[in-house]
Amino acid sequence: MRLSNLLVGASIAGALLTACTTDEITIPKSELYAREFIKKFGVIDPDRDLNSATHSGINVVTTRPTDVKVYADINGKRYLFAEGHKLSGTTPLTFDVPKSVKEVIVDIDGRLIKTPLGGTVRANSTGRAIWEKKDNVVEITREDYRGLTDEGVMAFKDYLPEGVDNIGKVTQNFSFVANGDFTIYPVYWCTASYNTLGIYYIDEEKNEMVHIPFYTNKIFPIDSTQGNLIYTFEDPYAEDYVPAKDNIPLIDESRPLDASVPLNNQELKPADFNNNGLTSFLDFQDEDWYIFKRRYILKLQEQHRYYFSGHPFSEYFDIDYLIKDSHFDPAKERKIFVSGIEVEAKDETHVNIVKLSMGPLNDWKYPGDEQDSHPSNKEVKGWKSRGIHVSIAPGTKFGMYIRAWYMGDQGIPKPSIDNVDIVRLPLDPETGLPKKDQYRRFYSEAKYNPEIGGSNVFGATYMYKAPTGTYRVLGFEDYGGDVHDLNDMMFFISSEIHQDIPDVNDKDKPEPEPYQWLIAAEDLAGTYDWDFNDAVFAVSATTIVDGEENGAKKTRITVEPLAAGGTLPIYVMFNGTITDDQGDGNGQELGLGHYNIGPELHRWLGGYYRNPINVKEPVASASGTPLSFMVDGEWSLTDEYQDRPSWTQNDVKGMGGFYILVNPSNSLNYIQTAISRFDVELLYDESHFHKVTPPSSFDKQDQVVVSPEMLCLESSWCWPMEECGIHEVYFNFESWLKGDTKEWYADPKHWDAQRVVKRK
């Protein structure tokens, strides 16, 4: 019975096959491509992201109509990602950034603030000096500690001795011209004052003197403090007795530590731990928690809360490793600090500590609030100074200053890591001097100083020859009532290229350009060479939010052709809603649909489709005019974010609606228009066209096995030369596809520089 059924089934199947032999079965190009890709590379890891863009954003809070720009620094260059015009209130700004970017720089009316992605920037705090980036002329970053000998430190101290008038012994009344980056190292102080070192320059356009402070002596050296100075009485080259340890978890996650306990249960007032006037910890945002952690750790350290077994921290966190270490000797009273915490709000006035970072345990000490930073009554074995790296727009004339705070100054806040702000002072049109505010400043240029003790010289500089090189020394006087010894604050600069200066005009910096992603595609022509150079083009996108139009959003998209390595007519296509075409100047609402962006790609690059372009030489030579258009509302190169707008309902998903159209029959006859509407019905005619489409996050949701026809890559990527497979040029590409490595093209060591094409 079973056999006869099988025979009957076979007979029916045979009849059906016979009936179908007159119809030719055509396998779609994309399916043939997928088969060959899997045959070559196997099934790729579903977590491999073939799109290097991610969609993120920040919130901007302003109290008046304000212009805003959002930048990010990538590989040493600054790029534009979003703009806001006349924003007021709380405005979300969303945009695409490379996945490697974790923080952005927000320009609010010309003032720069760094914030993590997802953070909130408030205009009322935009004057605050940020440790990494200052303004559009001066940038400050930190360097690692540099070892100094005690002999070297004493040489600085001895050259300008205490209590002696040292005027005439050094260069005085000086300024500089920016001629390259340099690093300042704090080396010594002898003063009862808290002094803040900074750079000043003249903003000619606004007729203002700009003061950018970045280092205050006597502030305890926690992670957010610039330019620390520490010393040791032990061997300076000995290893730490106990290494640092980060993210120590709670012993019992259900029992977090109340942050008031380590401070002897003193009440924590939210207003003391933020700059935005918040009175409840429940209202804290990321930037407020950053300040909380910084101030809380400073409070612990200022109160000399050192931690061993038996302290309340050991009841909540596993820190027994401190006393188990073989080097640890409690008899020598070596101390360890809490160096970091992770926290969460418990209620309006209480905070829980849920993770702890400690260490390292060693013998390095900080001079603290001592009048003399050098403990002269003891033998110091070594010093460490943490550098302050300075980058100033080339050609800018600048000087140095200190802001002095004396004990007993009434109504003037004592310097701290939270109140050294960028200050702009108007210049008196008659005298050219900065108008006074509440602070006491002494400048390297004597003309800006008052005459005290018979002199207006408060700054000194000289060259110092040390065994390790020649350095420029800076010294400052902070009082001058009796003598000008010019040694109250001393530093050295690790570069000789900054000379005493004639007057030079500032030079303008170019405006940052929008960031470009590279989209690379195969043309599915059947050669399967995997070089991903058949079509290469750049896409940049800038989000624009208009506060005068109730926060209306637009995105300006620009496409630039880069390479055409195939030998078939090929078009860059866009599926979406174009509302303004800057390519042909129509400015009309073109509506939802499909568009070819620019002419045929070879023609766009000035060539003919039979001849590959920009794939045979190490540097691309041909170029094409970029074309721009506008899209209303939210737009993104990636579809992986929560509030997907209407454009993701388009036919093409992923990479913002961009795709490639290959026209083997040349039936489009080289469309010449810049941006034109395309008859969507033609897309379904496989005999004339085939589509190269991007991978999408929807593929993963639908458990589709992806064989990428297109890649979206960061702008540093270089495409392979003709007939050089991407897996041959980029050595980690195959292992990356399978999930065995985290990256495949960021590090030049991982690719063959002789077989790729770079942009000119």
C-alpha cells in the first residue's frame, strides 16, 4: 500500500515537471549572491553589525532662544552632526554618530561643553570650564604623570630663592604666539594662597579678554583635577603595594551602602552636589551624577577617610584583598583611597553606593594645603607631576595668568574643581585693559597688572637646562607687597618652540564639516570577487532643529561619489521623502518614492561605465560634485532606535533608504539629471534591473540569514583595489564575520595598505 502510494506520487510529480519544462526558472541575482557568499564565508554571526552608524542624541536646556551645534572629535578632527536654531526650553537633538563615539561637544552660542551621548546640557552652565575642551581657540587635556628627581625640583626652587627680589634675573613682561602643542607641568609652590593658573587671549571681534583656567594648587588630586603634584619618601620606582581595583561589587546586592555612612552619617544635601540648583537626588541627570561622584570622593579624601579592614566599606564590599596582599604592612600606615563609585538615588535626600573602586596603595603623598609644596624637613626620594596638554589655534597671541585667593578674602569663593570657570572680560576702549570683576589676577604681560611694591611685574620665564633636556620655566608672584620673588607658583613647559612674541593677529579656524560615512557595494554581476568597490559613495547627514518652527526637524543629506569598480551601468538610489532638492534647485516636495541620486555612477565621476574608476591606483584621482537634499523629520542611516519614523515603512530598510540599482541592459540611457523621481514599476523588471539592498535590523528580528551586499563604514575605511577581495586585503574580515574578533579595519596593522585605495 505504501509502495503504490509512492508510485502514484511519483507519477503525478513527473507529470507536473513535464508540464513546467516550457517555463524558464530564473533565480534572482540576490539569491545567487547569497548562495555564493555563504559558500565562501559561511553563515555570519547574527550579532555582526554591518552598519557603523548608530542613532543617538542629547538634550539641550536653554532659557532663551539659542543657537546650538553638536560636534564630535574623531581621529584628531572635529565634525558637525547637528544644528539647532533659536532653541528654547528643553530640546532633544538626535543624530547619527559612528559607534566609536561616546561623547560629543555642544557649542551653545560659541561656548563649548562636552557631554556623553544621552546626556543633558544646560545653557546656565555653559560658562563652566570643561577639563578636556575649552573653547574654539584653546583646548586643554591631561597627560600622564612624569617622574621628576628631587634635585630637579630643588633646582627650580633655588634659582628663584624665597624672599629675594628676583626682577631682572629672568625674562619678564612676556606673551607667546601659538606655534604648536605643548605641555605644562606643575613643579613647585611657596604661598599661603590658593592660586589658579590659566591662559588668556584677546577676542578681537568681541573686544574681550578670554580667561581659561585649568589648574589650582592645593586642591586634592582626584581624577577630575588637572596637573597633580605628588612625592614619596620611599623608592619612587617600587611597584604599588596593592594595585588599583575597579568596580568592586557589593557583597549582598540587596544591601547597598548609604553614601552618608562613610561620612559619619552626615546628611547629604543635594544642592551641595550639583551645579543646577537641584534639591532632590531623584532629579539628577548624568552630568549631575558626574559632579556628585567627584565632590563626594573629594569630601572623603579631604576628611582623610582612609580605608582598611574594619571600616564600614568592608561591611558592604569585598575589600579583604587590601590586607591579604603580601606587600601590605599596616605598621607603616600606608593608606588607600576610594578612587571611584557607582551610585543610584535612594530617595530625595539619600544615595546608595553600589560599586566601589579603590587604589592603588602606595607611598605617594600630596602636599595638600601646605604653604611650601616641598617638605624640606624630610628627604624626598622622587616626584611625579601630571602634565597639562595645551593646544591653541596656530598664530594666536596668548599669555599666562594666575588668579590669587588669599585666606580671609570675603565674598570671593575659594577655588575648587567646580568653580574655575571660563571668564570673558570686556576691554576698556580707551585703555585696552580688561574691566575689573571680583577676582584678583596677575598677568605675564605687566601692562595688565597693578603696581604693587614698586613694580607691576608678576610673571617670569627663563630656559632651564636639565640632564633630560632644555625646558621653559614659568614663575608667578601672587602678592608683591614686600618683594617680587616670582616663585610663588612654578611650572615648566616641555617644548622650546614657543618663543617670546611680537603681536600677531589670530587666525581663523575652519568650520567643522559634517561627518561622512562610506557605503560600499557589490553589483551582483556574478563575478563574486568580493572587492566591495563596484559602487562606493559617501553620505553625510546633519540634523537641523528650528526653534522658531516649534522644534521642526529636518535632515540635510549629502551624497558624494567615490568609486565605480564595476563594468555595468550603476546608480545610487534613495527610497524616502525628499522635500527639498538642492541638486537641481527645484526646491519642491518630491514626495515618497524612489530617486536616482546623480547620474550613472561612472558618468558622475567623469568616465564611462565600461571602465572602472578609482579602483586601480592607491589614491583616488577622479571626483564628482556632491549633491544634497532635505528630508523632513527624523532620519537615520540606521533603523535601530526606538521611535522609528515613517520613512522606515519604505520598501528599502537599513542605511537610511539608500540602495544600488544595476542596469545591465543600459535601458536608462545614462540618466543625466541630478536628483529625479524614478518609476517604481521598473524596479520589478528583473530582465532590465537588479537591486542591491542593505542589511537591516529587521533581518535579525525576522531571523533572516544575511549575506551583505552593502556595507556602511566609518570614513577612515579604504576600499580594496580591483580584484582584491575584501577578505584578502583586510586580514580579520572573515573572523570578524564569524564573531571571533571585535574589529577588522580600524587598526592599519590589520590590512594591506598596498592593495587599498585612499581618498585624495
